[in-house]
Amino acid sequence: MNIPRYYRYRLPPWLRKCIFIAEKVTLPILIFQLIRTILFPTTFDLILLGILTGLLIAFYLEWI
């Protein structure tokens, strides 16, 4: 069974630009969220930190 691969360079230009912007903005937001989670830990902050970490890893490994 072949799993379809999605290459970001085959996407429409407007969607590709949105992905590149999200890729560049994810790390600063992650750092801010990490500092916020250290100072004021709540369940929502931990969930958001986990989502941002997963998103950053997905961008790094080019899954997205």
C-alpha cells in the first residue's frame, strides 16, 4: 500500500509561502511558550508547548 507523499514544493505558491512563514515563526513562539510554562505552569501551557514542539520537529524533519 503506497502512502501518498506531500512535497511542499508541489503545493500552490500561496500555501507554500504560508508554510515557510509558519516554519520561521515556530521557534520564537516555542521559546516564549517555554519561558511562560516555566514561570506559570498550567495544563493548557503544557499542551500548547507539546503541540509547538511536535510542529517544530515536523518542520525540521520535513514531514510538513
